[in-house]
Amino acid sequence: MLNERNWIVTETCFDPKSQNHAETIFTIGNGYLGTRGAHEERYPGEERTTFIHGVFDDVPIVFTELVNAPDWLDLTLNLGGEWFSLSEGEILAYQRQLDLRNGLLSRRVEWRSPRGACWHILFERFASLTNPHLLCQRVTIKAFEDTTLEVRTTLSGDTDNLNYKHWEWIGQGFGQNSAWLHLRTRSTGIELGAATRLSILGGQKLRQTAWDTRNAPTLVAATQLKSGDVVEIEKITAFYTSRETTDPQSAARRALESLPVSAWKGLWESHARAWQREWEACDVVIEGDDRAHLAVRFSLFQLLAAAPRQDERVSIGAKALSGYGYRGHVFWDTEIFMLPFFTYTRPEIARNLLSYRFHTLEGARKKARENGFKGAQFAWESAATGEEVTPTWVPHPTDRTRLIRIWTGDIQIHISADVCYAIWQYWQATGDDDFMIHRGAEIFLDVARFWASRAEWNAETGCYEFTDVIGPDEYHDHVDNNAYTNALARWQLLTALKVMNWLQERKPDKAAALRRLLELDENELARWREVAEKIYWKQDAASGLIEQFEGYFQRRQIDLQALEPRTQSIQSLLGIEGASEANILKQPDVVMLAYLLPELFDEKTLRANYEYYNARTDHTFGSSLGPAIHAIIACRVGKPDEAYQHFLRAALADLEDVRGNAHDGIHAASAGGIWQAIVFGFGGLKFEPEGPKVNPCLPRHWRRLKFRISYRGQPYEFDLLNSPAGGKGG
Ligand code: IFM
């Protein structure tokens, strides 16, 4: 059994000012949906939000967004004639806890009402991992006088996305102790069926009624209590959408009808067992650093809670299912930052996430075509169809009369290689030939075709170039020959040729079918090699420095240290233009390349580039994707203390809100990066021909680091003990 140490995230007081941050932290989910940790009763400024994977609808500016589903949390209590609220009366005791072992969110409150009556209330909820359509709530109430209790719950279809409404009403009705609602998204026409059942167990039942308010069917139950009575309220809600079934409304009602009168216990037991199995595959143990240990488990919990287990047509957005940030859009964050965690611990989930890219290939082909290229160009921001959904213009953050042009959707092209990198990594780690044959190869070949058509021949330099791009470092746009993009493009083209050769040998009929489908001939394959071998690449022979893009070394030199202490990013301080003219990076670019393609960096090159770019990166307020990668490379150059500083920036991004933006949702890429920092940084995991090997570089105060992976179908556990002197462990 998993003991309690470093498994529980706790809140000890109710602070309305930080409630949106707390909602993010207390998000629960089951891979089908995610629900922010809003309270059962309502408070001003709250963002009570549930996102269901794949339920997107059109919206101005950001094109499409995940839709806020009907609220399943709503439950108001009338206690002896007074409405329970943390803003009224007196809070005698308060503790909210998220148990990461099983995703149970509980809140224990001792409350004295304005009239002076005392109540003990325990709220509990979980989103079933065994049946992801079921959402469970229980409220246990103890009365200290003879009194009445009334419970109201509304299944409201009137939810919005930050004031934008997506749902239209189709119908509603009532069953035995239950209510149902049938809705449809306005533009995409996705139907949702929701049903909820309310039961009071214990007390002297007085009445149970239903209010047929349009778009807000409400159940009301009342009971009589004696002093000392403990009563349990159980509420189970079911959601289905037309993405899973043709009749979601009946499916939701049937799901409730098949449950016993008291369903919590049975649902809870199978749910808790399912979570235990999840952790058996991936738990990380750190001894000597409780704060980091909890933060790591929190990150893994949030990734697991958002991981689609039954659906291969969805992926995990930049904020997972925990907030409005980036509106549910999928970036390279998934493939490069989150996916390794799944590939090496839950490969079936990694397969689903990669299959999403296969199912959205048509969108990527459309993007390439519309830009005048061949093959498949993946969207920088992707949603249901794979078409580009990056907003083109967004309002200026401080001056509302101005708009800012966002270029990432036009020219941040490295994502197409990143997707292939993740496929390759998955294939190497799992040996899942079936995936490569039926899905991966097609993606690889069509992306190679994109790169070859996008490359521009420069007769003067005798090189193929990629001009006018954005590399990972988004402080600099419209740059030429970004080292990361060029190196990943070369890797992608050469690896696509390897994949083609392998397929020809292993499955000649499939290779022939793909050649026909994509109209690929030998000339085109030969051109891929020619382009790959002549891609622009510049490295200073003496220093080993790789220039991030042409002209980077001439950008205005800024001394980052001289600007400390700061509370803003370099882009906020200098403005968009100012940051672009300067040599400061938002996030690792050459260092990112060193992580993904270590074979390009000998020891001297790695150290030189790490030192150089590390000093010029906006670690604290630049991108949250950066610190975990810097931590890994700091380990590789033998700097565990520096690695630990970087690691903490990533690890505390959500729990301690070090960037001040956790209210928008969790930093899911950073969460995945944290796992990589543990395993590939501090653990020093590498895959040798004989199998996985570690070369640890533990922070001095860590006594022990334990983690598990799965490699080629075999489980491996690494148990690394720090030597008393620190640094290297064994
Ligand atoms: O994908 C990232 C990008 O690297 C930096 N800006 C935020 C995006 C979404 O997380």
C-alpha cells in the first residue's frame, strides 16, 4: 500500500483571492474529462469548469476551444434555514486535500452559521477512472441540534467559456431521483447527454422534488435531523457525448439506472484500484526532499488525469484539461515534453497520443498545401481536425487599442519534425512495429516531403536553408537558419529514409502502398538525402558555439544579472521588438537541440553551448518549458546544484505558482519535463544496446531516487542512493 507521505496536496484556509490558482491545483480528471477544483457552492470570481477531451467548438480569435461542459459540482446546502457558505458565519476548521494516490478531492469544514448553529461537513468527489463517464460526489453532514437539511442540485446547461456560450438546449427531463439534460454545441454540433442522481442516505426523509427550469433541471431533497445525526448525500453524474455514442442522452440516463441505490462504495473501490495500478507503473520516490517529491507526484498525477485511455483522436493540450489557457490547443508540448513520460511508463497511452497525429494528417496536409508546400505540415496549434488554429492577432495585454500579430502558426515549423521525433522515440522504446507500419511511416514520409519542399537552395552558400522561421526561442521571430529547426529537419529527412528502407524490407506491400498513396518516386527519395546533406549548419570550430540563428551573435548584448531582481519577463520589460533585438532567449533552443540530438554535441561543444546560452536565458519569466531541459543538460555537464535550481523552477510552477499564471491551468509540458529531468537528468538514464543504463547525478541533499520505466515490454526499476559526498550516486 502507498503510505501518506508526499501524496497529499493540502489547503488549510479558504482564500477567495487565490481561488483560481487553487481551482487549477485541485483539478481532478480521468482521461475523458477534467474538472477544476471549484467548490460545490458558488463564489464570485470562480471558474467552475469541466473540459471533455475532443469537445471543441468555434469561437472568434482563437478559432476553436474546448467547451466548458455543464456543471456537475453544483450542490447547495440549506442547514436549518441558513445557506452554507464559507463567506458567511464562521469557519472553525477547514482543510481541503487532493490525494494523488487516487484523485479523491475532499474538503472538511467545521462551520458556525450566522445564527450560531454548528455543522461538520465533509465534501468528497472523484472522477471514476474505471468508468470515465461517471462522476461521484458525497457529502457527509453532522448536525449538533434537531434541525432540517435541504439539498439542491442543478444540472445547468448555462455554462460559458469566460462569457462565451457554446451550448444550445435540446431537451431535459426527470427520472427516479434524477434529472437529465441534452445539449448541442452551436457550431460543431457535438451532442452531450448529462444525467444526475441525488440521494440522501440517513435522516428522516421529508420530501424530494424536481424543478423543471429550462436548461437548469433541479433536484431538491429535504430531511429532518436530530442532534448528533450523520447524514450522507450521494450524487452521481453521467456524461456522454455524440463523439462516443449516437444517443448520448439515453446513454447517460442508462448509466445511472444501472447503478445500485448507494453506488459510491462500489465505484470508489474499483476506481482506487485503477489508480493504484497507474502508480505501480510510474511512481517516483525521492528521499531527502519532501517538497520536490510532492511536486513531482503532483505533475505525474495531472498528466495521468488528462491522459486519454479510450480515445486515440484526442491529445493533451498545453494546459491539459485544467484551465482556459491556450483553449485546449495541442502544441509540441505533447510530443517533446509530455510524451516521454507515457512512452516509458504507459506506452498504450503514448500510442493513443501519437495516433491523434495520424488521424489529423489531413489537416497537416491542408496546411502544407495552403502554404504552397508538399506533404504534411503539422499545425503549431492543433485541435479536432489538425488544421492550424493559432490565433493570428490577439489583443495587446496592456493597451487594448492595439492588436499583436502572432506568427507562430505561420512560421514555427519545427513541430513537424518534433512529432516524428516522438514517434521514433516511441518505436525505439516499445518496438511497436505495428504502429510504425500502419501509422508512423505515413507520417514520417509525408513530413519529409514537407521539409524537402520547404527547403530553399542558396547558390551562394551551396546550402539548403530554412529562412523566415521561429525556433523554440519565441523571443526571436522571422529568423533564418535556426539551428534547432535545421538540425531537426535534417534528422527527420534522414530518419524518414531509414523508415522507408525498413518498411521495404519488413513489409514490402505496405511500402508499395504508401509509395502509391503518396505518389513517391526514387527521385523524390534521392532529393530528401540531397537536401538533408546540404542543410545550412554553422558552428564555430574554436569555441564549439552553435549560432542559434544567422545574426544571433550580433544581437544587442544584455546583461541579465544587471536586471535582477525582476518580476517580469524580458519581453514585458523590453517590449516585443526590444526583446527581439536583444540576445536573450525565452527558452532553450541550441540547448534544446543538445538534449534531443546529443550525438551532435561532444563534451566540449555541450559545455560551451550550455554555459553560453544558459547565461542568456530568461529562466524565471520566459517559457515554463525551459527549466526542466536546462536541469537535464546541467546534470550532463556535471552541475547538480545548478540543475536543482532549474528543476525547482519547473517543479514549483503550479503548486507554488512561481510564474503567477497557474490560474490559467497547469503547465503540462513542464510537468512532463519534470519527469524527464528526474529520469534523464538526475537519473542519467540512457539506452545502450544491452538495455537501459543509469549514470546518476543527484542533488546533494537527495538521499535516494527511485523510478520505474518500461522498455521493450520489460519493466525496470532504478533505485539510486546518493553517496555521502553528493553528486554521483549508484
Ligand atoms: O509550446 C509552447 C512554446 O514553446 C512556448 N510558448 C507556450 C507554448 C505552449 O505551452
